[in-house]
Amino acid sequence: MPVAGVGPLPDKAGWATCLTRRAPGLDVIIGTTGREMGASYALNPAFRRTRRIPVMGFMLANRAELAVGTAAFYRPARRLASRLSAAGARCGPTS
């Protein structure tokens, strides 16, 4: 995962300045999938076992996958789109 302040990436303050400076007129499409964590969870033996439990196990595993995907991917994508848009970029929708 990219980490701010670890080369070649700027620190958080430098990143925000660069984003604001370069955003005007930039065309951006930002999005996520509905099951961003699916591949990660498919490899996790605990989630494979949980999904085998009739109905409730499957529902709980899906809820956990959705909650983590929303927190780790969807919300950050929306925040980035909002920041870029506020700085003058033309952003496509997130899903």
C-alpha cells in the first residue's frame, strides 16, 4: 500500500498541496467495486469456513466483507473525489 512520506511519495502536507495545485482541469474517474474485499476474503480460510455455515454464516461473512470494503475503499475514494472536485478537477462517479 502506498504510504505518504515514503519515496517517491510526498508527505501528507506535500500531497495535499500537490493535489490542489494539479487538480484544476484534470479529468478523473474514481470508483470501487461492490465486493472490493472479495478476493482477500476468498483466500482467508476463516471466511471460507464461515461461509459454509447455513444462511447466517454466509450473511455475516458478506456483511463483514461489505463493511471492511466500505471503510477501506469506498469512503476513501469518495473523499479523494470530493477533494479533487473541490480543487477544480472533473471527477466521474464512484460506485
